[in-house]
Amino acid sequence: MLRNSPPGDADIGTLEGRATNLRRHMLTMARGQGAGYIGQGLGIADTLAALYFHELRYDPSDVTWAERDRFLLSTGHYSIALWAALAEAGILPVNELSTYGADDSRLEMSTLDTTPGVELIGGSLGHGLGQAVGQALGLRLQKSVARVFVELSDGEMQEGSTWEAAMSASHFKLDGLVALVDCNGIQADGPVVLDMEPVADKWRAFGWDVSEIDGNDMNAIVGALMLARSQNGKPTAIILRTLPGKGVARIEASEKAHFFRVDVKEWDGIIADFEQSVGAKQ
């Protein structure tokens, strides 16, 4: 059965519950290795929940279905979030998540396209948008109704290839292309080095339709995705202002949320605190 031919209305509470499950999966994976790129994963969880459980058209039993919508994760080190989403969606077995980052695992700390559900090798940054443009062009030539969604980061906007691709997308009027720009303000060793602001105005100047939203507000995410369905001859960029470590107070407060490492006992405490905060909201 095909999922996610987008309905007119979204069940926000259900999607928020999915996002909580994604965060739960990520914490379990990070505990297994004692570390992971979890700050970014926790931050992007709401967007992935909205995509995989409301917006994307795909068949979990056939990840190569030709008319599927494509989701490209340009920041491959966010893989911990993608593995959580693919498991929650039924594309990967949930019990395989325990192998995250282990030798011979399919669930690497950066994505490989040999893993079911992965559309892009994402280890080297700055290439995702260009590949998304190529896929969107190819699908249009095939007269396909499938759309292409690509996540990229504010750090990647420091790469010239990103802007070459952005210029190409508007030139070719790729209105089946949606860029999800995760602006969390961090890169490997601290804050993003170059001042990228005003981000939204830059994308508009390159000929894109732009929404700028709180990337941890499910209502805002669903609304922006709905607006991106319009076929108006322009690609869409959704600027997501996300909080690294969202939902986990200790990681939210960390200055080193890019790659977070603590011992197993500390992970157990973090998970317990997370579950307590989830329970308090219910």
C-alpha cells in the first residue's frame, strides 16, 4: 500500500508523536556507540517526521518504486536521524538500529546508498543540492509526478557548489524541487564560520520561493510543506531554524552538540530525563 499521498490536513499530534519516537531511536543508537552526530539529528527530527509520515509519496515495501518522491540527505552525518525515520517508517528493521556505527553495519555514521531508502552518498558536504537538481530534471524529462526534497545545512551554504545548483534550479524552473535548509548555527568546531545572513533573502535573490520557519514547530513545518506543493515555475526553499539537541536539555545546552560523546551511564541518565520530559507533556 502506498503511503503519504499528502492529505489536505495533518494530524499534528500524531506527527509530534512520530518525532518523539525518532528522538527515542536516536538516543538508543547513540547510547550503543557512546557517541553520535545526535545534536543535528534531534534538531531535524520534526521535519523528518512531517516528511515521512505526511508529505512524501513512497512505498516502504519497494524503495525503488519509480514514482516515489525522493528525499536526499545532503549532510550525510545526520544519518542517525535518517536511520530513525526509515526504521519508524518500516523500511529498516527497528532492531537493526542497535548496529549504528558498528563494524560491517549498514547504518554508518554517514550515509551510503547501499542502505535501503538512501538516495545519496552524503559524506562530502556541498553536493546534495546539485544532485537534487539533476534528479528533478531527470524526473521532469520522464514526465514523472515525483518530487525531490533535499536537506542541506547552513554550513553547506559556505560551499560555492550550493549556489551554482541554486541558480540552476531556478533557471530550469524546477517547481518539483524543495530544499530544506537546516539553519542550526553550528558546524564541526563551533558556530558557522561565515555570516550567512540574511539566509532567506539570499535564496529569494536566486529565484526561489522561500518560507522561513521555526524548524521545531510541527504546525509551521506542515504549513510550509503544503505551500511548497504549488506548481508555479519556481523551486522552494524552506529555511528551518532548528535547535541542536532539541528535546534533550543536556544536549541543547552543550557547546559541542555537533558530535556528542559521554559514557553509557550518562546516556542512561539522558534517556531517563528525556522520557520524563515526554511523560510530563502527555
